[in-house]
Amino acid sequence: MDARNKTSTSATGATVSYLHSYDSSRRWRDFNACGQAAVATLLDYHDLNPYGLEKSIYDPGDGRHHWENDLVIDRIRAEFPPDYFGGLFGTTPGRLAEALTAAGLQATASWSSDPAEGLRIWRKAKEWICAGFPVIAIVDRGKLGGRPFAAHWAVVYRVADSVTRLACTKNVAAVSEDQFLKAFACGFMPSTFNHATVFCRPAYGAQLCIAAGLEPGNSNR
């Protein structure tokens, strides 16, 4: 049992089976803060507390205490606010990588409008996920049964038996890999968001990750 979450271990590494996620309940205030919620989820997963916030919310799913949703989202937003189109349409992948890096992780962002390159990014993301390193990935909510043409930052933490498990997506916890790939393309958005993925890992484990082949490849940032 991993101290941070529930995991199962296999020859390919540690696969996360449960991940506490953040998602603000303030619909009108945080309509563009899904990226900050995703950052909070990964900071918590990696047991980092760069803002010194109290963890007072108990989650029976992992038996641990976590930050209050709105409090941590506000803190991350204060330092790394949404920046796409003046922040109106959310946060760019590069800024999410900056937020994770500032907290002590090694983070990079990749994206591409080319379908073949998008599949390469996804294959690399699956390697990281299967090794116990969840990634932030863009999705088109409309392709997941939600509001059409709504880009959203999700956290992908498990891919097994062609099922992709998501965090920070409220009522959508798992979808088929094929359905995820359709949402991952996010074709209605500018190329910076097509197949956009943010990889991160602890700085202290960088050499081990490199030895295991866990490099994001041709990162855009």
C-alpha cells in the first residue's frame, strides 16, 4: 500500500487504483480553474505542500486528509492564474507545468495537432501512468457526454483493460480508451491544446525515471 494512495504493483510498476481529486464547487467563480484543480491533485499525490495549507478534509477512499477544495484552488490561482485569452478560457499547458515545477516537481508539457503525434504523446503518457505517475490531459467534455465544445483539464491515473480512469472530472470516472482518445484530440481548440499533456515526476527520482525510459519525448515546453 502506497502511503499516498491505493496502488497495485506489477512488473510494469505501481499502478494507482484510487486518486483523491480536487474540483471546486463554485461554478461561476471557478469555471476556468480546472487546470488549478488538476495541479492541486498532483501536488497532493506527490505529497507536496508548497503553500503550507492545512489538510482537514478526510477521504475514506484512501484514509488520508486533504486540502479544502476552494482553499487550495484559490492559492494556486493566485500565483498561477488562468492565462489563455486573458484567462477567460482557462490555463495553457505551459503554465500548468510552471506551477508544478515551482512546487518542486520536474514537469514538461507536450501537445500537437497532428493525430499521429497525438498518439505518440498518449503512448508515452500511458508509460508514465503505468509507472505510477498520473498526468494532466486535456479533454473535450462533449466527447465524454458533457457540454459540447468545452475543454477541460483532467488527471489520468490508470489505464487498464482499455479503460481510462480519470480524476477531476466529477461524474465521469472511467471511459473506454477509444472514447478518451476522441476527447483528447480536442480539435475545436487551438493547437496548443490538441492532445495536450502535462507530465510530472519528483525531482529526486529523475534518474530512476530516465533509466526506466520515462521521458516525455519531444516536449513543447
